[in-house]
Amino acid sequence: MSSSHALLSSSSIYVAGHRGMVGSAIVRALECAGHTQLLTRSHAELDLTDQAAVEAFFAEQRPTQVYLAAAKVGGIHANDTYPAEFLYQNLLIEANIIHAAWRHGVERLLFLGSSCIYPRLAPQPMAEDALLTGALEPTNEPYAIAKIAGIKLCESYNRQYGTDFRSVMPTNLYGPGDNFDLANSHVLPALIRKFHAAKTEGAPTVTVWGSGTPRREFLHVDDMATACLHVMGLDATTWRAQTDPRCSHLNVGTGVDVTIAELAALVAEVVGFTGEMVFDTSKPDGTPRKLLDVARLHQLGWEARIGLADGVRQTYAWFLDHQAQLRV
């Protein structure tokens, strides 16, 4: 643990989005690290799209650190079906929290974005400075624009007001607490549910969206949480030395990708499905490849530890233990 993280260990820490997959993993990691003064609010208790409500919360609670993990999220289908909600709600959430954090003297804030911020055809692996160098993937452009706005909000408050607001851009996340609803989930949990259902029902085939050729990188959510704590624990001098004021976000990933076909084969093996996979090429593939350049984060002393095969096994075990409570 860095000296800066030790100094902040008794801080009052607000985790926005603590019930989501990422937020809950951050809470687990903070508790494991010995943090006891954690602030959390459910959506029913605090609507983050309500500026007055967010302002009142910060005025009353005065958190010293903020992890901004709250967001409206989903896979290709959800992003393509509800573009207005993905843009509007995410803009409101991040603007309200970042502005309130500045107004009420938050010492350090971490904004969580997404690798979809990069151009659809960005050079691979995608480095941080690829941001705003080309057109975005159309199927999730509204979500990506909202996340880019969040990065620029953090940069702008830092430049204008001297705040210490940081941003991390994770690759595709998965793990305990994921959303397994086929209508709105990301590819990995969707495949787990599909293959499990096929195995349970004795179905001979499983249909996988797209051609199977796009390449994706996957990061276990518990690795993401430790990365968040690591980045927040860096002292300000170290952080500034590794980032550019106008390109201040950090990629978080494994640096390794697989094709969707390879992922599907892995999930089938873990689940125990022995039938046939059918690829529905009428469905969108999305971006051809999304691999992050994670050299900067490695230089700052963090690397992922959970391999994809182990992570999928853990996630499937969690799925089996929580089927009754899942949105399926």
C-alpha cells in the first residue's frame, strides 16, 4: 500500500453504484483493505440523475473520496435499443457527482469509463492517446460519448480548479454480480446463461450472436476493483508524472484478447455443454477488435491476476449459487 493510500485509509469513501457488479467489487476490495467509513446509497435512497438530491447528499455527508461506478450499462442490444437513455442518464449521473465533488471539497475521485470510448478502428492495442482520433462504434456511440464527457469533466475540473479527479477505462468486465438477462447483458454472462440453459434442457445447439470472429479482452471484476484502489492510492506526484493533463485516463485490462468463438468454446467447456455452436451472422458483431494497451498501468505497478479460464469457472459457480435471485 502506498503512503498516500495509508493516509487516506480513514477517509469517508462514497461508492456510487455500490449494488452494481463493479461497485460491489470495489466495496469488497475496500473492506478487505480495512476501510470502514464507506458511504453507499441505493437508487431508491438517492437518484443520481437528480442534481438537487446529489448536491444535498454531498453537503450532508462530505465524503473525502469518491468512486464513481454508477452508470446505465448494457450490451450491444441494449445500447442499440435505448440510445437516448444511455446518453442522457449517464451524462446526468457523472455531471452531478463530479460537480458536487468539486463543490464540497472531495480530495480524490475516480471515474470509471469504458474501452468503448476509443474509435471503432483504432490501432490495436488501443493506447490512451487514441481517444478522439476517429469515429466510434455506431451501436454504442451514445454510451461512449457519455463516458468521454466524464473523462473530459474530470480533466476540466482538474485544470480549472486544481482537483484530483482520475479516470480509468476498463475493458469488458465480468464476474460475481453480473447481469445475466439476455435482453440487456454483455456477451460473457449471456453465453453462460445460454449454454447452461441448453445443457439443462438437453438442447442440441446454442446460437451465438455474430460471426464469432471479433476479438475481445475480458477482465474479472475483482481485478478491476484492485486496480481502482491501486490508482486511487497513487500519490499525486506519481499520478501526474504518468498522465497528461489532456489525456489523463488510464486503461485497465489484461493485455490479452480472444475471439468470441474461442470465448464461447471456453464457456461451453466450463458449463459442460457438448452440443453444437451456431453463429447467427444476421446479428451485429460490433467493433472488430478491442484490446487495450495497458503499459502505463503496468508501469504504475498493477497487473491483472485472474486468468480467463479461472474467472469463467468462478463466475459460473456464482451463477449457479444465485440463480433464484438473478434477473433471468
